[in-house]
Amino acid sequence: MHCYVFRRDAEFEKDSNIVAKTSSFNLPIRRDRQGVWKVPSSTLMWTCFTSDFFIEEGDAWREEAWLMIHRRSDLYFYIVTKRPERIAKCLPDDWDDGYENVTISCTMENQRRSDERLPLFRELPIRHKAIICEPLLERIDFRGGLGSWCEQVTVGGESGRGARVCDYAWVLDIRRQCLEAKVPFLFKQTGALFRKDGRLYRIPRNQQMAQARRAAIGFQTNSIESYRQ
């Protein structure tokens, strides 16, 4: 409803309803004049972050993207999707149980989406899986579905104009479920409207991640920036 994609695309005068290749589509395999990769080894690549890697309109280019990802096995690709039902039929032929340099994270922002997506996502042949509850819109019960298959659960509130409330009690409840399942947990950001102990706080965008860090409730996590190092 208030996805950051629309806000980010608007900054570049782009229409978010149009799915197209960007000018940096082939950035992972570009070289400089000396023949050196423009993207150095061990770089984390936030992949397709103003769209969805598994969106239907991207079917024509996805094979080309997988070839780049396979070729640059020295990079780490982080993919977030709302379409777990499309993943199995969109994987490359040599995928097997997943590429070592790829993490696929599925978003589950409320109970309905968790009930729909978690059972399906959990069974997919993906070597590195994660869950993102962002924006967290209500209390979520994973119904005992978390486990060692999930490498991290990330939680965060909604930012931008018209942001909906994120309640700290919901965050702590997911943290409890992660503790019980021994799944790493990260509280990424409070969101613009944050409720704690019944009091509602309006938090500026530039303070939302810092306020979440100050809560110091994450555990067994490394920052994504140091991912797989």
C-alpha cells in the first residue's frame, strides 16, 4: 500500500507500474578499461530492490540474470520476493538446492501473508533462506514453522507518508518465536509510527534505523553488509 518502491522510483521520475531493465542491469559483468570487474569480489548485491526478481514481467530477462549470478560466484546476491509461488518454475536448470552466493528472502508482513507464504517458502530448494517482516503490520504467529532452514528473520516498521503503526509488542513476540526456534533475529527499523507501551511515537526517517539499533534486541546476526564473509 505504501511501498518504498514508489517513493524511490519517483525520485528518478520513474513510473513504478512499468517493469523494465535498468541501465545497470549487467553491472555485475562489466569491466573497466584494464579488464577488471567494476564490482569487486565479495560485494553484496541488493538484487532488483525496486521491483521483484520473480515478477511476471521479468520472465524474459531472468535467465540472463541467472547467468550473470552464476558467472560472478565471487559476489553475494540478496533477493527479496513477495512471490514464493513463482520461485520453483523460475530457477535455473543447474540450481539443484541453490547457489552458494544467493540468499532469497520472502516477505511476510501480516498473518495472512505468513500463512500463505511460509509453508510454501520453507519447502523450496533454496540453500540460503531468510524472512523479512517489513513493514510489520500486525502481530504474526509463525505457528511453529520457523527452524534451522531460516537463516534470519528481519523485522521493521513502515516508513514514508501514510505509514501504518508498528507496535513494539509485535516485534518482541517475533523475537521470542525466533529465540525458541534458534533463528537469528534482526530489528531493522522502527518505522515512522511506532507504538511502545501504549504510547505512539512519530520518528523521522533518518532516526528509524538508529532507534531500532538502540533497542539492542537482535541476536546471532551479522549485518547484511558483512554477509557470508
